[in-house]
Amino acid sequence: MGFYQQDVLAEEMILCWFSQTEISEKSRQLRKKQALQKFIQWLEEAEEESSEDE
């Protein structure tokens, strides 16, 4: 979440990485972490809300 807060990674890039089907073992382990899952859910919900506002 630190990279997102510092604007190093855009939310689109994070969501793109998370949606990839071919992933490394390290990525697979990261995706199992509950904190990451909550962050991804928060990003997806924020994206839905911003698209509704347009």
C-alpha cells in the first residue's frame, strides 16, 4: 500500500497485476495475504464509485 500512497504505482497497474493469470510463486503468496485482498477490494470499490460519478 505504501507504493500506492506515494504515487509510485497507479491503481490501474496494481489491479492489472492482480488480475494476471500467469504469476510467480512470490505473487501467488502475496495474493493469499488478507491485507492485500482487502486493499484490492478497496481499489475495485473506489474504481466503481468513480465510474458511477462520471
